[in-house]
Amino acid sequence: MKWNLGNPKKLLIKVSESVWPPPPVLKISDWADEFRYLSPEASAEPGKWRTSRVPYLREILETIGTVPEVVVMASAQTGKTEAVLNTIGYFMHQDPAPIMMVQPTIEMAEAISKDRIATMLRDSPALSGLVKDRRMRDSGNEILHKVFPGGHLTLSGANSPASLASRPIRVLLFDEVDRFPPSAGSEGDPVNLAIKRSATFWNRVIVKVSTPTIKGISRIEKDWERSDKRIYHVPCPHCQKLQPLVWERVKWEKSKSSDKVEAWYECVSCFGKITDAHKPTFLAEGRWVQTNLGSSIAGFHLSELYSPWRSFADVVRAYLEAKDDPQLLKVFWNTSLGLPYDDGSGEGLLWRNLFTRREPYHPLSVPRGALVLTAGIDVQANRLAVSVWGWGRKEEAWLIYHTELFGNPDQEKVWHELDAVLNATYSHELGELGITLAAIDTGYAAQTVYNYVRVRSKIYAVKGSSSLWKPPISRPSLIDVNYRGKTIKKGVAVWPIGTDTIKSTVFSRLKLIEPGPGYFHFPQIDEEYFEQLTAEKVVSTMVNGQHRRKWIQIRNRNEALDCLVYAYAAAVSVGIARIDWDKLESQLFPAITEEIEPTEREIKKPVKERSRRGSGFVKGW
């Protein structure tokens, strides 16, 4: 008898499928709806995940794995981190593979492992048994490395080249790429280092997620520009016109008697009033629209205006709190609108606009609002440029004096003249005021500057650093050594300053129109000063395939700008952000301030220690 078994290969497939059935074909969003649970420690809405709560995430999740790369440039409070966690859970459970999640630092990788991933594995039943308990021997469950059947999850820091180059990876997830350092140690760009780990996988998955930073140097902005630029459009509840939510169409009314704000969105077509009550409906009916056709990279942009956890009024209040401070405004632009912030430095500033807004106070006189004086000195081959700046509440600033002291820095004459400027007292509306601290650059005639600073107090030798994101002024390094080569503890110290950081701050504040926090005031001074003040602009260049931010001169002389940079660094060192200004005023001018009626100022406790006028540092700040 002959048995007709048919095609043996097909028979083997049928038998194997009856024993090991293929996994269900699920999209990441469907998997999250069925298997993902949010933990109470990490979510304001713990329990079963619902993509319907954040419908704009559905297409993002469904796109991951179907295109070579996915880029998400988004604000805070939009669920972007949860989307990354859903991706991790999906591949662990449905499509096991080597996974790597890269955070800006190792410390942040450890934090997200403990606070978000460990709780997800604990509270999602489908995942809880995949990674063994850490207390078991050979569990493969470590803070930065977790083993599961068919794959592993590695948590890495962009600042650690060893963690980025350790093993082949198929699924690469980059979180907050704009916070990545330019280089992982000395190994080069951390993103490129990690991507090399996935080169052997034909079906690799790359996801980049971040809030942006400064326009022109933002990593996520660069990737977004290469993508198909998808924008989420929602229908107007009144006329059904599809439109993206943009900040310019958010309207509000503020109560005169309280801080209450009523906010709504105005339709671009019918001008209808769209409120928060409409949000669940129009989010569910929205759709992504590609605005850069032809790109193989899927790019998505989201702002807090779409967030189900933030009302229109919440976003408006964030803006009102930030609008008068360029640094806070940058944070609003990045974290609320999900957009790179244009600080204006890339275009340069028109010096004539600043020249025309000069004020009627005269050089050498100190307006009432300025209570701390600092000076910045730039050393040139044939002169010293000196600026004296006055600082007040919320870093409002006044130029008090700018001069050039001509002479060879190797001769004593010019330094005696500098002593006269730094030791002088300046006429204040309430009395007299002296310079608290000065900062002098060591870029030229460094040894001469060291000799000058060594025997004087109230002046710092500084050295500029062009590296990005450096603080305005950092811990000093000691320069003087003895004959044995050991550092002299009380020798000259050189203080590093973040020139890129300070110049970005300066150029942002020079754009302010109305006096107030961060505003720069100028007296009746000549045109040359303003040409020097605006003599630089920032440009974005490509170095080894990466954007680099660099300041370049657009005029021959820039001493006024450099002097302001040094004076601001000195002001930060003095602590202008922490000063009790009412208390300081009463210390500096006790005879005057005691005559002021209590209704004109907040009543303070008597100050026991009072400093002498113009004597430098003030006690009790």
C-alpha cells in the first residue's frame, strides 16, 4: 500500500505549526492596548494602557519597524517616553531581539531602568516572567542589562563609549538626543557609534525621540528636517476644517482681579472657539499629514497643545510666566511647543536698533535699579577695553561706563589706569557704589594678567571656553606652582567661563523690547560701542557629519561684546540670581532706605551687619 503524504516540506511546516504556533501579528499599538499596564509610581493614570487616550501616538507606534528610522520631535507631556517603553515591551514579548535604549548619561540610564522599565516589567503580566528575578542566580537581570528569551535589553549612556560599542543591536532607541554630548569620550558621535552596532541587521529598527533645544544645533531638529515631517491635523468641531494646532492661534483672556486665565483655540477657517472640552473628540478624529514627501524617514512633531493632560490655559500660563525672561522663554519653546528656540544670534543684531534705544542717563551715573557693579576687561596688544555694568532685580542690567585704556600691556602705565577705574566709586541715585567684582581675560599677555591679578582682590582671571552648554563660570584651576612643581594653594586661579552660553543669553536679551527682567539699558554712548557689541553671530557648521555651533566675527572689533561676557560671568559669580535686593539696598544705603515709608517696600527685619558703601562683597546675601 502507498501512502500519499503529499509535499514533505509542507507537511513538516504543518506539524511544526501545530506544536509551535506562530505568534499573533500585532502592531505595537494593539500590543500595548492588550498587554501594557502603567505603574502607579510612573503614571498619573495607572492601569491598563489605552492608545485611545493619546490617539496621535497610534500612527507613531504602527510606523516603528516598518521604515528604516522614526524621528519624534515633541514637547513634554505628550507620552513620547511611553511610546518608547511600549516599543521595548512589544519586542521583548512579540519579536525578541537585541534591544538598546540610549540615554544622555549612564546615570539617566540607571534611573529610567529603575523607575520606568523595572515597574513596567513588574506590572505588565505578559512581561513579568520574561526576565528572571534579580535575586536568582544567573538571572541575567541587571540594572543596565536584562536578558529574556531570544534577546536582551541594554541601557546605555551617550557619555560612555564602552556601553555603546559592546554588542550587536537590532532595535535602537535614542531618548532625549538633544542632551547627548557631542562625543562619547574620545570615540566620536554617540549616535553614530550606536548605529554601527546595528549594521549587520537587515531589519534593524532606529527610533530617535527628544525635545529640541537651540535652532541650528539641535540634533532632533536636524533629523526632523531629513524626515517626511508629519504634522497632526485635527478637525474643527464647528466647520470640520482639518488644521494643525499652532501657538499663534491660541487666544486667552486674563482676569484683572486674579491669576485666572481663560484660553481657547481659534479655528483658522471659521474663527470658531475650540475649547478643551472638544479635545477628546478632535484628537480621536485627527490624522497625520506628511509635509515633506519622498523621505524614507518618518518624522513626527507634537506640542503640548495636543496633550490630553495639559489644557490650553496651562500652556498659556507657562508662556506668561516665561515671556519676560529669554532663558525661561527658551524652555517654554522647547518643552511646551516642542520647537527649537531661535535666540536670534544666528542672524546677528542690527546695532542701529540698539543705538536708537539709548536712554537719557549719563555714563558714570548709576540708575536706581542697579545695586551691584561688575566689570569686564578685554586685553588687546595696545590697549585694555573696560566695561562697568550695573545689575538689578531679575538680572536687569545697565551699562555704566565703557572706556579704552591705551598702552602696551607690558608697561605699568595702563595697569595703573585700570586700577583707577576699578577702585573708583560711581554716583548712584541713593549715594555711591563701588565695583564688587571684575573679570579679566587671559587670552592675550596671560603672564602679565596673572601678575596683575596675583596682588589684587576683587578681580578674577578668566579664560573662555567655546564648548556648548558650559555654565557661565565654573570652578577655577590654580596656575602658580613652586620650584617642585606643586600647586601653590593661594596662587593665581583661572576661572573658565562658558562664552557660548553667555553670548546666547546676551543676544536673546538684546532682542527684548520692554524694560524688565534681563533687559539691557544703554546710556548716551557712541555708535562704535554698538557696532562692537553686535560684531558676532553664530553659525552652524558640519564637522564629521555633525552640526557644530560656532561664533564668528562679522566686524573687525568685538571688545564691547567680550567685556559684557566677562562682566556677566563676574555677576553670576557674585550671585545675582540669589540676592535679596531689598536687603542689599538697605545695607548699601541705610540712611536713605530707613526714611522710606513701609508702604513703599516690604517690611524687613533689622539688618545687624552693614557693609561700607562701595566696599566690595556684601555680607548676608
